[in-house]
Amino acid sequence: MKGFFFSICCMFASIVVNAQDRAINFEHGTWAEIKAKAAKEKKVIFLDCFTSWCGPCKKLAKEVFTLNEVADYYNANFINASMDMEKGEGPQLAKQYGIRAYPSLLFVTPEGKLISKNEGASDFKTFIDYGKKAVSGESLESLTAEYKKGNRSPEFMKKYMTRMEGIKANTTEIIGEYFSKIPQAQWQTAENWYFINRYVRTEQSSVFKYVLQNQKAYEKKFTAEAVSDYFVMVYGNSIQKAANGAFPAEDLKELKDGFLKMNFAGAGKLALQCDAAASSVSKDMKAYADVMEVIFAKYPEKKIDDRIVAVGSFCWKILNQSSDQYVLQKATKLAELSMQVQNPEFMDVYARLLVETGNFDKGIEVEEKVIAMLKAKPNPDVSLTACEDRLEKFKRRKG
């Protein structure tokens, strides 16, 4: 199930294209041969790092690498390579470049120096942007060395942060230094608003406090919705931290009281999230289900992919943590969303909830659909055998 939610988080924005007849041309030689060819043609190397079990890797290869616009750009500008990090030279390269997640998309000089690394699948526009950034400047390795030597000029820091796109690293110190070097009057530019959204994730940050104090100015420049979404993201981290702290009840109540005094669209949602977190911590699953139902109704995620993640996570949690029929019924009703999106793993959760609430016939029907879908198109995150075994258990429980 974990694979489902990781995969969903990495799902691509929908793309509508006409017939596609080209794809990225990948080299099949050794790493030494690939570097030699890159040196001869004076091109950067694009290295797709994948594993056989990685669902998002397969999706990227099938739905992005095969687009004409992507193929034309990458075939013209890079020597392209694709390697399984668990086979052949893969493990050695994974160690050399610090690969921790899949897919990892590397851009490397012909000498083998890392230019940039991006973790996770992306839509085709972002993927092309990765390539454009990679050919526009120095390697990440050389920039890191320059940073360690003490270069803190704003232009250098912007370049350094841009090179770090996609790397899951702690950039708190770097972003703080960058903003300390530029006048506050420049903190409201579009470029710096992007950096704020990308890297400033705690309410303790002086940059975040500045945005909060200048909320109206940011709303005027970047829309109230964008600013609200940013606040919800940052304060969401605070809610999670409070829920995991030593005094969750007191801390969450304090946060909620603060949100109720704030004036942005997502403040009400954050207050409800405090209630949900408090109920979850106290194991009051009825209260938790009631609050989450209100959140989903009043503040639905704008994108269907995000809605699936939110609702799916809730349903999975209820299925595994509660046997109360009141709670299970609420989760079952919300899990009907799975039938709209036709995701086999989410549908499997729906089938299990149906059975737990006594609707054996419907649960069996949904599980049979899941099995048919997997037979027609295998899913790396869903076991056909496990679903078939589950179907037999459903039938036995029905009697």
C-alpha cells in the first residue's frame, strides 16, 4: 500500500498529445564508453537511474521519455543513458552519486562530475526544464566547493540553489544566507517568491515571518490563493510537529486558536486539521473520522491526484486502525472515489472496506474488477496473487 501513495504523489499532470513516434535514444555501452562518447561529442550525459520494482520509473519511461518534444530535445543535447541501479555497474554508480530514491535523474559532465540530480518522476515540461538548467552552467560539485570556500554573493547563491533542484537536502542554512544578502525590497520578486515556496518551510524562518507581515502585498502580486496555499503548507508542518511533540493536546490547541484569528482562505482548514490531529493522537477515531469528513467536504484538494492521496491515506488508516462500524462506514463512503479514478490499489482498499462493513457482494465485485485490471495491465505496486487470495477470503467470509 505504501507504494500506492508514493506513486500517487509522483503522478504526472495529464498531457494531451497527438500521435507520438519518437523516444529518447539511450546508449547501451559501459559507463566508461558513455563518458568517452560524451567527451567526443562535447555533450552532457543524462543518466536515468531506475530499479525494476519502481512504479514511477516505469511511468516516466512510458509517458515522458516517449514524447516527441522530450525526445527531440534530449537526443539533440545529451548523451542519454538508462541504468538499473541494482544490476551491473548500477550499485557502484548509486554509491558514487549518492542515489537514495528512484527515479533519480542525473546530469553529469563527460568527466563524471555531477551537474545536477533530481529525485522522483516529473511531468514533461519540468523534465525538459531540468535539461535546460543542466546545460547552462557549472557542475553541482564545483558550486558546492565554491560555497564551502565562502562565496555568498546573491548571484552565486541563486545559481547554487537552482542546481540543487530536486535534491532532498536540508537547504535551511543556504536559503537563510541567500535572503540575508539581498534587500528586503527584493524579497517580493517572482524569482524570490519561487525560492520561498520551494525552500522556506518553517514558521520560525525570518523569511516566512516577513511574508506573513506583508501578506497583502504578496497576495496582490501572486494571488490570495497562492499565498494561502503556501501558508497551509508551512503551518501543516507545524501541526505535524506539534502532534509528535511532548504535549500534543496543548500545542495543537494553541495552534488552532492562532489559526482562527488569521485571515487567509486556508486558516479554517488548518484549524480543522488541528482537531483531526488531536483526535488521532488520542485514538478517538470517531472524532477523527467526523473532522476528516468535514475537511474533505469543505476544503477538497484542487487537483484530483492530491484528492486521491488525501482520501486514500485516510481510508487506509481507518482500515488498519479501526473496527468501529460508524468509522468504517464513513471511510467506505469516501472510498467510492476509487471507482472514479480506477486505480487498482485504491479500489482494493474500497473492496476491503465494503467487506468490513458487511457488503460482501459489492466487495467481491470490486475485487474481481481489480483482478481483471491487473491481468490486463500488471501494476508493480499491487500483487495479483494477494488480490486473488483476498477474493477467496471474501467469498469464505460471505459463506
